[in-house]
Amino acid sequence: MSVVLWLTAVLLAATILVGLFRVATAPDPASRAVVGDLVFFSGIGLIVILGLFKESAAAVDAALIASVLGILATVALARILTRGRR
């Protein structure tokens, strides 16, 4: 099980690094927003993996709260980018 968790943590860290590079080179704000969400939720995944390593319920609670806030931020950014059109 430990090998699977380490492999998952490495893949999530690689996703964050590639995502940060893509945020810097994205052609438009919408692409940056999508990749920013990818980086954010990959970071939440790392928090969950850390919580599994440390057997901490607080890390899972923090990840749940961060996920809800991330979804709300995504919806708000989508409204800003579309200038409120539905």
C-alpha cells in the first residue's frame, strides 16, 4: 500500500509542476483558469495522500473544505470570464 501512495504522490507532484509551467505559457485566461484548477485540486490530492501517510483525519477534513471552496471559486471565475452570460 505504501508503494501505491508514494507513486500517487509523485504523479500528483509531477502534475502540479507541469500545470504550473502550462499556467505560465497558456494563451488565454480560460486556459489558465482550467490549468489553475488542475493544480489546485492536485494539491488537495497531495493533502489527502499526506493525511493517509500520517493517519490524520484533520487532513481529510481540510481537503473537503478546500474542495468546496475550489468549486465555488471555479464557478465564480467562470462567471467573471463570461461576463455573467449564461
